[in-house]
Amino acid sequence: MNNKLIAIGELLIDFIPHEKGRKLKEVQTFMRVAGGAPANVCACVSLLGQKSIMLTKVGYDAFGDFLIDTLEKSNVDVSHIKRTNQANTALAFVSIDHEGERDFSFYRNPSADLLLDENEIDESIFKPNDVLHFCSVDLIEAPVKKAHYKAISYAHKHQMIVSFDPNLRFPLWPDKIKYRQTILEFIPLAHLIKISDDELFFITGIEDLQQSIQSLFQGHVKVVILTKGSIGATVYTKTSQFFVPSIKTHAVDTTGAGDAFIGAVIYQILSQKMHVDQIEKLIDEKVIHFAHQVSAHVVSRYGAIPSMPRLSDIETK
């Protein structure tokens, strides 16, 4: 039986502008697309050809219906997504500048995803050599934080690979000190860390690059992937490192680029049936080059999930 990805966290609606180059307050019309970093990663993995399961909660509303339908069409297993009447599905409004960079405004106080309870995490779906992936948006003090702890504990119990992409979203964390402390609390629980260069200093507080990276090797951490946007990515283990340049492309929307990158890495982990003790050796230049290919495909189109490629889209390039 094939291994699978289990992702936990936010599933929301991104309202992206029809026009680029304007501040959010100036945007007049938006287009509705499915979003949420863990959901984007799920869609990436499943569209490339490996199984993925999404763990989250959405409201009993039209937006929740739309999100579940969208993930189903992307071959994601949605049977473990919970519904609630206690809160609405989360919304995010996004503006995009001429370089494809984004500005966010979130509507979730609370949103349904924050109400996912630890007792709603089904241990039976956690299997050896599966991958559990999570981000930082849903690590705030809410029931969903305990749900993350429960999922991570099951992942370790069943010898799964745990992947963490902090994926910083400052508008959701008014207390920056608490945000940093929470991320540092969860980093040692992961085997694989994907982090961008503009997130590194905030999280570690260390200016020297090598010292900053090495400070992340705590607890279970085996591999750190530092992404540098259009420049490339460097893969670090405790004793080695290598750099793989990005693929040059015209970026129209960077939404989902990082999610596509780590999704592609997870796809390769599952395809190669990597064991947790093998990722230091098997996450190599070919794996990272493939991740760059997938990410380049996504940034050349609008939206995250609608832009995720199938394997044939990558193999033909």
C-alpha cells in the first residue's frame, strides 16, 4: 500500500484581486479561490500522484462546501474534514504587487479551523512511513493547537516523517514574541523544516547564517531546507549542505509557491518510500530541482490550488 501525506491546519477562502499592483484598500474586485497552506500542500501531493488526507474543520456554509468540493476535485481525501455551526469558514483577502508579492487581511475571530479538537484526530489513519505536515497559522491558543500536538504524537508513535513549514503570517499573531516562542516550541517535534530566508532571523534571532541554521537542529530535526525565492534553496543536515538554484520564470502570483515546493519534496519522499532515518541522504539535488520545477509552474499562474500541476505537466518540460 502506498504511503500518504496527512496535513493538519487551516483551510480557507483566498479572495485574490483581479488587478495587480494595488494596495489591498484599493482593490475593487476579487476572485474566490481555495487556500490555506496545509491544504495547498495536500493538493500538490495528490495532483502529482500520491495520496493525501486533510485534517481541518470548516463551517456549515457555502464557503465550506466550496472548499471541500475543491479538494475533492484535487484528489484529496476529505473524509476527515469536520464541520461546525459554531464558527464560519475562514476568509483571507489578498493584494498582489507587480512582482507577485502579497499582502493579507484575515477574517477569523474565530474561524471554524481553530475549533478542530484533539479528540477529532483519528489515530487509525497514521501509518509507518507516512508524512505529517503542518504550518504555524493554526498554532495559536485554540483547540486546534492541541489537535496539532495529538497528530504529532500519533505521527511519532507510528514512525512517520513530520514536516514543518512555519510559513509566517504576522497579521494573525499580534504578539510577535508569543509567535516566535510557539514556532520554537514546535520545531524540535519535526524531522524536516522548510523555512524561507526572510523568516530565519525572526525565528532564531541569530544573524550569522550558519549559526542560525544549526540552532534549528534540536529534538527530532534531521533536515532543514532554506528557500530563497527566485534564487534557489539550500539543504542542510547537521554535517553537510548543498545548494540548488531556482528555475527562472515570470512570476504573476507567488501565492502557494512555498507550499508547492514543500509539497513536491513530500511527493518525492512518498514516491521513494523514504523512512525517517533515510531523509538526510535521500533528499538530494534531484528532489530539490523537482520542487523548483513544481514551484515555478505555480508562480506562473494565479491562485494556489488552481495552479498546482500534475506530474505530466512537469515531465513535459
